[in-house]
Amino acid sequence: MNIPEETKKQQNKIQRVGVIGGGQLAWMMADAAKKLGVDLIIQTPQKNDPAVSIAQEIILAEIDDAKATVQLASICDVITFENEFINIDELLSMTQHDVIFRPSLSVLKPLLDKYQQLCYLRDMGLPVPKFWEWKTEIDGLSFPLVLKARRHGYDGQGTFIVKDIDNLKYYGNKDILVQEFIPFEREVAVIAARSFAGEIKVYPVVETQQENQVCRRVFVSDENRELVKQIEAIAQTLLNSLEVVGVFGIEMFITKENNVLINEIAPRTHNSGHYTLDACETSQFEQHLRAVCGLPLGSTALKTKGAVMVNLLGYEFAENNYLTKRQQLAQISNASVWWYGKTESRPGRKLGHVTILVDEENSAKCRQEAEAIAYLVENIWYG
């Protein structure tokens, strides 16, 4: 009897996981890999990328270098992704040679281009804002509008809010999609995981606060139960439809009418889930490796009543490890400081994050305390 290669590898313990991308998301897999007895082999372009320090082996190459990924596949049991900057068309031929990607390339293909992603979500019947492919003449649209790069946008790059037709024509091109501007009440996100066996675990819904299209703060506290049910249903529908293996981040708008609209899907671990390293029984990074390695998923339960995560963003062009400020942040009660080891600071660059656990029983007081702590963190960091 011929046993499919995917099933063969499922039956054997996966020991070596290849990761395409060597940034902080790969770096934060280190503790989970050690706990699970897994070796990480990283494909990344720079010797000073964060995950280089924790990798068992390194392949120094660009993320979209498919020849380097062939080399990566030769020394790994399975390959996963830290980011979406891959050349999926070149990788597709590798699946004919028993190379296993998790999530699979068929899962990633409708999601990497943000216009195609929105089309896919819309066609599934999931709630999304109105959107349009870029055209030279777009009539009848109400301003403001949001423009997004269809590929390779991250940390606020490639997203613009335009207020008039001249602005639209200035920024618009075939690599841009046009999306209606949503006057949302707030933004939320959820991390969800699906295992090889089809088990799904969804983390708590969190509120995210953005400035200049970059996430600044994430608040973990009680959410409206009906809203949580809607969001969990969206996550389960998406992951089951795609037959995902791994962790996804789903960003959403909540309108003034309490409607949920999907903003974007990140087919990987995500910034909105960093709090899970300290606040949950199983971090998103361990959960991702569990899924990728064919292991049962872990508990997503909170170990605390609430938490706040604050991104430490660059605010100047400098070579600086900000040791004094990090030491001050570490003095905050119940704080964990995660520093990504990047040597160069520039405005908006994610250099690290701080998570503070809050154990206040009253949900309103829990949120008030979290907001006060976030203000304290940013006052120390930005001065």
C-alpha cells in the first residue's frame, strides 16, 4: 500500500523545522522549540537577523530565494513561514518532491495578495469592508479611502489614507487595492490555531490600538460574549475552509453598530499574540510548532485576569540597545521585557515589546489599570 508522504511524516516525530524568515517572530519560537525538542533551521538574508542567534543551522539567503529553500528542505522534516515575502510560484514545484510546507502553499496562495485575500473572504461569505481593484478612473467613491499595497506591506508600510481624488491618483497603481474607510469603534484581533488532525484552538479576543498604521498596544480583558462568539465562528470557518495547519492572526474592525469586519489575515504568528508568551498556558509560538510538528494543540487559557502588551518602536535613527530604558521597564511589577536584539533603530521599527500581567478581578478596573501601565511604559520609552 502506498502511504502518502504527508502521512508518513505525520507518523514519525518531526525533529527539524525549517523556518523561512529570521526576524523576531522566528526568534520567539526558540523557547518553544527547546521545550518540544525541536531544532530550528532558519533561512534569512542577514547574519544579524534576530533568529540567527537561536538557530541550529542557518542558510543565509533572501526570503524569496527558492534555490535556498530547496537546500533548506534537504535538511528539514517540514518547512514553515515567519513572513509572507516568499515567491510561491517557484516553491510550488518543490511539493512534487515530497517537500512539506505547513501551512501548505495551497493555503497561502489565496492570501498573500491582499486583494485576492479579500476576494476569497468575500466569496466565503465572511464580512469584509467594500474594496476595489485599482483602476485609472474610479467614479462614485466616497472619501476618505484606504489604499493598501497588495503585497509586502507591513508595520504600516504600504497603507495610506487618501482624502480626495488627486491624492488617490497620486498613490494609486496596479499594485494597490482600494478599500472603504471604516469609521470603526475599535480594532480587535484574535490568534487561532488548527492542527494536522483538524483540532482548532482560539485565543482570547484582544483590542489593538494603532498609530500611523502600526500597532502600539494590545489589551487583553473581558469582551462581549456575543462578539466573541462571532469572532470565534469567523476563525473556525476560515481555518477549516482552508484546512490550515498552523497559527493565523486575524485583524478586525468593530463598527459603531457592533458589527465585525475582517481587516486582514496574517497566515502566521502575529504581533497581536505576543502577550501569549507570558499570559497564556501555551504561547502562539509553541502552538504553531505543535501544529507544524503534528502534535496536539495546547491550552489557550489565560493565566491572569488581563494583560497589556506595548510595542517598543524606534523613534530615531540610531545604533542603540537602550539598556537603561529596558532596565527601567523591567522594574515595573509583573513586567516581561522582550528585546529582539536588533542593532539599528529607526522610526516605527519594532525593536521589542513589554507585557505586563494584570490580576484585577473587576473587569473595568482591570482595563483602567492596563491603560495606566501602557501610559507608564510609553512615558519611559519615548520620554
